[in-house]
Amino acid sequence: MQTETTHPHSDKFTPYQVLVIFLLAVTQFTVVLDFMVMSPLGDMLMKSMNLKTSQFGMAVSAYAFSAGISGLLTAGFADKFDRKKLLLFFYIGFIIGTLFCGLAHNYIMLIVARIITGLFGGVIGSISMAIVADLFPIQKRGRVMGFMQMGFGASQVLGIPISLYLANAWGWQSPFLMIVALATIVWLLVVIKLKPVTKHLNEKTEQNAVMHLFNTISQKHYRIGFLSTAILSIGGFMMMPWSSAFSINNLHITQHQLPIVFMVSGVSSLVIMPIMGRLSDIIDKFKIFSIASIMMIVMVLIYTNLTPVPFGFILLLNILFMISMMSRMVPAMALTSGLPKMQDRGAFMSINASLQQIAGGVAAIVGGMIVVQKDKYSPLENYNILGYIISILSLISILMVYRVSKMVKQRKAMGL
């Protein structure tokens, strides 16, 4: 039985709601860090295992594709169980997969470990989103999403610099073992502190898992939400894998300056996300998304055409880029969470997260086909073409999120 009650008209969170936000945010931190840390560890990994760049790319995309497939396979079951039990099951699988990453000593073991980690880790975000949608009314979700997305910033501010320090001291495996230790503590806290999340089980549905998945996908307004999220995720995945190489080979920043770029960008996202979350609960979410999207297009076009400039200017551009990117994600995710009915939320969030991962995996592959590098020390070529593609996709995403916003307002007006 659902034990938590929310107070839609109260502006403050209850102590239990604060605890839930904290637990979900630190869970998100560990999952995001596990994914994010692969990129800065790339050079060390390739040298340690004698990997080709294409093999390393496969190790990165193995997580994204397995996470996407896992989400689709589990979507039909997502609304049949207590969300707390689902979270605990997939989180322990993620911990085991990450442990295997830390123990891997050849390419095959690494690929298998990344697939296992993706199969379990890729579903955790959607389960967390469903919990948020169940426990928090739409007018509070912007702030909750802002805190949830802080996992991304925290992984850059704390996770990546600490991981690089550990990797330099004890080898590339040590960051994964650190994540395992932290995630185990978080798993135990969820066991002890999180109450069952079962309110959705009261919404009677006679569908089996396969029919539930099919019926969720078949609804037109849900498909618009899925497509909107997929287009949103393509841009980040298309740029992210090559950002370090572009910074070093094209902008001539040093390996010692690279962690500073990660840290400063992360701090800016930690500061901006709660602010954007609160603003998106006060101001129209679509307006914030549109302004942030235009700002991001400007930043992308400037950055992808950049030549060597002073380091301070590079930091400023990275801060502005991160602010614009995160200012899009918070209102967009809050809006999308308002689309599904309560009994469909788990399936909807799982499919949404799956398509986000799959779209990201495809984007990384396409980005790798567009960007070329003659040798390890040559500047990247065609990086600006990625900028033009991302800008076009960002304009399309404004139209898509407008449709999502319109549908959410209609649902709210009908009292759904």
C-alpha cells in the first residue's frame, strides 16, 4: 500500500520527499558516472589493452545499445511491480556489471561487462522517473528533475576528477571499484529508507506485459513524447565522445587542463539545474526550453568552428554550453513526465529511456563516421558539420516539445 502522501498545493517538500530526491539523485550519480567515466579513461584503456579506437568505440556503444534493448524488454513489466523492488533488482545488477568492469583484463571481458552493466543500468533512470512522477505533482517536478539531473554535473565535478586521480594512482580499474563501493552503500540505504511505491498497482489493468508494451507504443501522444526525447539526446551523444579529442588536438589545451574543463562545466551545471528546475515550475516550461535551445544552437555553432583561443575563453564557452544544454533537459523531462497515465508511467519511462539510449548509440556511430582524424595527433576534421546537424535537430526539437507541452496542458485542463 502506498504510504507517502503529497501536498500539491504546498511549495515545500516533506522530509520524506527530500529523502527520496536524495536517494534517487545519488543513485543517478553512480549510474551516470559509470557511463561518463569511460570517455576520460579511453586513452588509458586503449593503451592497457592494446585496443584500436574502433574497439573502444564498441565498448562505449555496447552499454548504450544493451541499455536501450533492456528498457524495451522490461517496459511491459515496469507497471506490474512495486517500483522500489524493481529499482533494487536492477541496481544490484548494475553493481555486479560494474564490478566485472573493474575485474576485466581483456577486450572480450570488458565488452561482456559493459553489456551486463547496460542491461541493468539503462533501466534505473526510467524507474527513478516513474517514482518521481508517482510521488510528486507536476507543479513540483521541475525542481525534482533539476536535483535529479545534478547527478550529471556531480559526475563531472567530483566523479571524473576523482576517477582520473584513482586511475593514475592504481590503474584504470580502480574508478569502477570505487563506484561499486559507493553504489553498494546507496543500495542498502534504498532497502532501509525507501517506502514501497505501489500506488500505480491500484489502477486496474488486465493487460499482460506484451500487450501493455504494445498499447503504450501504439498511443500517438506517447509516440510524440518518445520521438521528442530521442531527438533531444542525439545532439549530446553526437558531440560528447569527441569533445576531449577536439579540445586537445584542435584547441591545444593540455591533458592537465582537461579535468579543469570537466570540473568547471560540472560546477556550472550543478548551480544552474536547481535554478532551472524552480523556474520551470514557475514559468512556462516550453518557453524556458525554447530560449535554452536557441542559446545552445549559438554555442554549438561557435564552439564547433573554434580555433586555438585563450584557455579562459574555452572555459567560458563550456560553461555557457553546459548551462544551455541542461536548461533544455530539465523542462523537457518534466514536460514529458506529464504525458503518461499513472498505470502507463513505468512502461512509458522505460521505452522513453530506451529510445534515448539507442538514439545516443546511433548518434555516436554517425558522429564517428563524420569526424575524421589523420593520426593520433592531428586536428579533428568535420567537427563543425556535427555542429550544423545538431543545430537543425535542435530546431526540430523545439517543434516537438511544443507539441508535448500542448498535450500536457490539455491533460491538465481535463483533470487527468
